[in-house]
Amino acid sequence: MPTPAKLTKDKAAAVALRPETVEFFARVKAFLGQRQESERLYAELCAAAPEAARRLETLSVEGDTERKQTTKTVDELFAQANAVLGEFGTRLEAAAAACPGDVECKVAPLKRRTRVLEKMADDYADEKYPSQAVKDVVRGAIFVSSIDAVMAAYDGVAERFEVVRVKNRFANPTFCGFRDCLCNVDVEGHICEIQIHVTEVKAIAKRSDSHAHYEFFRSYFAGNEATVVAQRMDVLERWNNGGVDADAVLELCADAQANEDELRAVWSLLRQMCEVGLARTVASALVGARAPAACEALGEPYRPVRHATLLVEAAEVEVLGGAYDLAETLYVQAEEAVKDSTSVVSDWVRNTARGGRAKAARLAGDFERAYNLASEALAEAEKRRKAAPAEYFAALNTVAAAAGALADHDAKEKKSTAKKRYATAAEYLREVLAYYGDDDDKVSAVSCNLAAVLESIGDDKALREAKTVVEDAVARRIRASGAEAIELAALRNNAATICHKLGELDDAIGHMTAALGLTEKIQGEHHPAVARRAGNLGLLLQSKGDLEKAEASFVKALAVAEQTKDPYAAQARENLDLLRREKSGAVSVHRGGGTAPKQKGTVLERGTAADVSSLADVVFPPKPDGAATEVAKLAKGKAALVKREVAVEGTRYAVFALYNNDRPESTVEITMKFAGSEGVTIVDEQDQPAKKKKKLEATASVEGGAVGIVARLRLEPANSLKFKIACSHKALQMAGGPMGGRGGGGRGRGRGGRGLRRSKTSPAAMGVGSLYAGLE
């Protein structure tokens, strides 16, 4: 393979690996060795008992495989488990006794209560009764020496128990190569677990610390999705029999005889791990090897399409690393390389490069240019739609992502234009989804974009659909790329903002925490996306009232943004400053919504005073019921100040309450100042004058969906009541981020990931309140 000038170790020394990558490389060889040993042993066992092996490969069970325990509490679960443990052991020993060869039967103690509680919290929290999903409190195992004995053990179990579920890992081993058979069986109404092992297979796993490999690599292999395991295992096994490390990669890049397929396999691995520095080095070797000068030096023909394709892929590495300007340069070079080519493939490369430029421009914040580039790419692709539908729909996805991002930008200035762009983007994306069908990789990417558009539309119907779409996208991405795919960070980010808008604050915090953790682990703790996601998490935590954790998130966001010279630093600094002022009590932070509308000083009509036993009996229902008079609309109509007049043993009172009709995560704070009033006393529900009140004023804070009393006023027979209103509405609003779904050609990321930001509004204004007088 032609290569550029040889890399020296001195030049390569600048390529520093993240600790996670160093550990990954260190474990690969041991992991593959254990897997290969397990595969070799299983092949020998099957060869010795071919008939039993064929039967084992198809072993499954029909029936109610989703049957659950009948218990509702942990206490009930353990009481039931204790009651059946003896019978379970008796039957299991009888099943083991029917097996040929060396056999061992073990009945384990009941699973520890603490472990059951952890499992319920971690794995089954969404269940109505989490204890019903725990099916291995009572468990046992049969150890045999051959495949014939495995089938005999299963037959013995099936004869003595009702088998409700079989997890046949002989036919579908873990990615580590470990094989066994797990059977859930019913014993007097309680579901138990039986494991059937081949002793020697189990011994290999124990000897090579298979469980440690499983824990370390399982997110990389997405749990055990067959297609992902096969793809990623191929990358590892093709690379030097697992002997991969940074020095070996660098030597390979400098080797004039290196195989291009081998380099591409390593490159694929590095990109999956977001190891941008080393991936960039490999990309340079690949691109340089196909450049005109390198081909001429070796007397080989220059292939512009091949060179351009490598330039596009190299650009995507730069997008992954946040180097959008460098990515733009590489995309332009790719277009230049095929400018004189007329083949179908060169058309595809040219248009993919243009779509990539649109993606880079959008992620860099140049939304109008991104939309124009994406539209140009779509126009070109539409000319070849019949001959190259995949190119057309990839371009359609890219232009939809750009339209959505531009709509977000337009929404700040011209809502009607934004609304049309959102509708167009959603229409395009649904068309793309219909084309991609069941392709998890592409559907997940497009769904990320669609969820973002629906979230921007913002009505309840659109938000509910957005949540369904993004949750499906998460599941598909895990199947397609693994549990640590970088796209999952964007999806989790988007899911958080959608849950936040739906008022599901705890779910939003959970998603954003996961998004931040993935971004830090995969892209590094100093990637620009970390700043935005840490800032988003801080806003959610602040909304919940967890100011200490919110402050820590804002500090992290600011540090990363300043280090990377990201424009987000200004927003991060403002967030942190506002939070610290809120913590000190210096200000009530105004994060959106609106200010109280000014009142015109109109005279309130005197109401009918309803007799009550005491002020403590004056309550307001969750929703206004007509018993109170509305005084003012506040927070752009999302809150209402109401008044009730009552009498207690002849003394009249006016009671003001505030309804916050906004979403649960919002807060409306109100201050009523009664300066200039006469014959008025602010009292508590016991009719005691408010203490330490030099001024006639009352303050209240009401969360979304709730109602709260603002002030109770005792009125003298002759009185004059004047008031002013100060109101602030706290509500988080959405903002674009640097990450999102995939863009053109099914590669890279498309629509900008959704985030949280404060809207820039003026402090809450003092409105002149209404006046009423002469109450008797």
C-alpha cells in the first residue's frame, strides 16, 4: 500500500491516548484468548456428541415465557421462596441423578435480600411491582461433563418441573464465548432458576476471569446483540490477533507494506471508541497513501474517487472531535478531487461531501449557510433519485436537520417562519423514515432529528410523540452500535429536554446525567459537548432545587467551555453567576416566562363576604371554581391572582391566592406591596398580625400546577386598599447544542442536540395594582 512519509516515534509521541483506551487495548488480548479457548472446547464437545449438539442448538421453550412472580412485596417474595426451597432442592437432585458421567448438583442459598433490592431498583424500577420480576431468589445448578449430559440434565429438569422459560446460551453464547443454559421453572407457584453448565467450560471462564471481561466489554458489545458482536469482534480479531496498542498502530501507519484493509479495521475501532487523536493519525496515513503525489511516486494510477472517499471519512473524524473548520477543509478537498469525474460514484461522493459541509456548518452555528448547502445537495440528489434513492434520502435527512436548526434560530425573531420550517422538516423526516424501514442504524439517526423537530413544535401532542420517537431511537441505536455509541449521548440529551417539557423532571435529570457521562467517557472530559451537557444538567438540577449539585455542573461547564474557547462560555458564566446569587438570596433568578402585566388601577368591585369559622378554613381548590374573583393575569397568562372575601364573626377579610397553571418544573414568585393602603393589616391564618413586617407586603412562591395563598388582609370598616405586583416566572427553555442525530450519508451527526438555556429577559417589573375602597 502506498503511504505518505514515514511517521517517526517522535512525531507520533504527540498522539496521547485516553486512559480508557489504554485499558481497552491492554484487555483485548486476554479477552480474545479466553474467547478462542472457549470456542475450541465447545467445538470438541459438539464433535463428540453430534446428535445431542444438534438438539441443543434448537432447544427452546414455548408458553408463558413472561410469567412473573405473584408477590407484590419483597417480604412476600422471600416468604414464598423459603416455602419452596426444600421441594426445589429435592427435585433438582433427582434431575441431576439421571445424568450420565461426572455430575454435580448445587442448591444455592437464597439470593441476598440487599442484592434483590438492588436488582429491583436498577433493572425493574418501571414495573408496578418490581419484586414480581425477580426470578432467581431460589436457584441451583447442575454441572456435567458432556453435551449428551447437558441434554439429559435438561430432560430431567423438564420431567420434574414446569419449565416457563429457557435462555439457551449454548446456542447464543455471550460475546466472551461463555455457554450455559438457564431455565426458569415453576415450583408451587414460585419461579426459580436452574443453571446447566459444562464443568470444563465453567473452569475456563473462572480461570481466565471471564466475568471481569464481560463487565468491561459488555457495553462495547451492546449486551449480546448478534450483529453488533459480529461486526466488532471482526475488527478486534483482524487486528494482529488482539495485540493492539498505540505503538503498534503508529508502526502500522508508517509501514509501507501495511495492508489497507487492516488499517481500515483499526480505524473503525478507533472511531467507535472516539479516540480522535489516534484515528486522525490513521486517517492521515490512509488519505496520504491515495494522494496524487504518493501514487505517482510508486508508479500507481491515481484514483480520485477512492481518494475523495477517504477525505470524506477523515472529515467525519474531525466532526467527531469538534474540529469543524478542519472538517470543512477536508470536505472541500473531497469535492475538488472528483470535480472532473462523471461517474455515479463520484456524484455520490461529491454530494456526500456537500452534505458534510452542511453538517459542519450547522454544528459550528452557521445555520443559514448549513441550510443553503444542504438544499444544494438535495437539489443535486433529486436529479438522480430514481437511480440513487439512498443518496436522495440521505440528502433529505441532512436538509431536514438543517431546516430544524435554522427554525430554532428563526424562532427567536420570526415565529411564523420557524413554524413553517418545523413542518417542512417533520414532513421530510417522516419520508426518510418510511424509506429506511427496519434499518436500526439509519432509523435511529433520523428519529433523533424527528424527535428534536417535534420537541421544537412544542405542543403536548408533539411532545408525547417526540418522547415515543426518541425512546425507540435509543433502543435501535443500542442494537445497531452498542450501549456506548456516541450517538446515544445526543439521544439521551434530546430525551432529557423532551421529558423536561412534559414536566417529567426526574426522568429528564436521569437522561441528561447519562448523556453527560457518555460524552465524557467516549469523547473525553474536555470535549466542547461536555460543557453544554454539564450546563444542561445544572439547569435541570437548579429547577429541582438541588443548588449544590447544580453549582458543580455549572463550574464544570464553564471550565470546559473556557478551555476549549467555546462561545458557550458566556452562557455558562451567566448560569453560574445567577445560581450563586440565588444561593446567597441576593436575587430571585428569572429564567424565562415573562413579567407581570401592568394593571391600570381599575376599581375592584366589592365582593360578597362568605361567612367562615376561621381564616384557616379559607382554602382554594386545585382549579378555580368561581368562588374567587380574578384580579390579574400574570406570567404571560400562565398564572392568575385571585381574591376571596370572607367574614369571621363580623370581621371582614380579603384573601389573595396565586394559581400557577404552567408545567410542574416552573415556579412563579409574587410580591404584593400594599403601600398607601389604610385600614389594612396583613395577618396569618390565626388572625395574628404578621411579625417583623415594617412594610405592608407579602411574598409567595408557587410551583407549576399548584395554588398558594399570597396574603390574608384584615379590613377595617373604612379602608383603602392599594397594591403593586412584582412577579417572576422561573421556567427552563430549550436551546440547541453541538450534538444530534446523523446527517448525510448515514454518517456523522445530524440535527443539533437539544439543550437547556435561560432566555434573556429583563427583571420582573412592578405593575401598578388594582384599587378598591370603602369595604365595610
